[in-house]
Amino acid sequence: MELSDCIERQFSGASQWSEASIEEALRGIPELRELASPLATDPEAGHAYGRNVVYADERIEAIVVHLPPGAATAVHDHGRSVGCAIVLEGRMTNETYRVEASGKARRIETATHEAGQWMRSPAGVVHRMRNDGAERLVSLHVYAPPLRGMRRYDAETER
């Protein structure tokens, strides 16, 4: 069975999702790593990482993210979406930020997530993902509702 079919089946019941219920639905997909890892795409020219939307409807969006060694996303939020991600390969460094009155983002926390670990993303979180390792980082992210209105932020320089 294809990953998109599994996601459609697991997410067919409810119309509203929380970070916890997204994680629970994803945990119900057997062999998630084997289904999702081959769907990782290389970054397109001019982009730091690969992003492959593997399923989307009016309620949810599922994306396989591939961060090559040394790559990072921009500091961003997810608009009004909530989400959950699982690291499938490699190690993810996730930096959480607080937006200051100046409009710049200041890093407030850094966490590392190994392959097989989950990361929940409540609405309003500002973060950046990095691959500090020598191997590729592949993760699967599901957002509800689908990502719309994401914002990028300039980060304050560390002193």
C-alpha cells in the first residue's frame, strides 16, 4: 500500500485534529519509515532542502522533508495549522523562537530528535529545523488544516 493511501485511511474519520490526534493517527500506519523515506526528494536548485507533499485535502497536508547534511529551514511558523512530525532518518535539531517586539525572532530553546522520535507543533510555534549531522535527515510532517499563511522571520544574531 502507498503512503498516501495509508494517510487517507488514517485521517478519514475526524474533521478537526490536534497535535496529539495527528500523532496517534500516524502511529497507526505500519512500516511508516519504509513507506515515507523513499519519497524524500532532493532540494530543487536554490533551495536548502527537499519538500514533497505526499497527501493533501481540505483538512490535512502531509509532507516528506529532506534536509541534507548542514541544511536548515528558514525560521518560520505554520500559520494557524497544528502539526506533528516524526524523524525517519538522521537527527533533527529543532530550534524554537520567540518573536520580539522588534519583529525579529530570538531563539529560546534547542532540542534534538533522533530517528523514530516525534515532535508536536502547536499553532503559533515559531521554529527552525537543522541537520547538523553527516547523513541526510528525512522527516514526515502532517498539518491540520493544510499549511496556509506561513510566515518567515529574521532571527536576532546570537551574542
